[in-house]
Amino acid sequence: MVHCPECEAEIVDSSDVEFVDMESKMAGLFKSAKRFYVAACDDCGAAIGTGVAGGGG
């Protein structure tokens, strides 16, 4: 079982985590979108992880 490091709430499925879009950009020769996000505990809002997602445009 996975728990939030701050509040110890159980993280069982995707509804227990909130993905917050921090910044979106359209840049580059092919206008590829990059999204920077933070995964946060849905109970207390503590940041659990970060990432970058990209897509073609």
C-alpha cells in the first residue's frame, strides 16, 4: 500500500492524486507542447512527484 509522506493517507488509485498543470508552452520547429505538472495528495495537497509530458502539435 502506498501512503502520502505528509498525512499518511492511502493512495489507491488515480482519484487519490491531483495532477496540477504548472506551465504549458508551445515552442520549437514543430510546435510541440510541453506540460510541466506536479502530482499532489488529494487529501492534504502535499507534492508527491513532478514530471514533464510532451505531445506533438
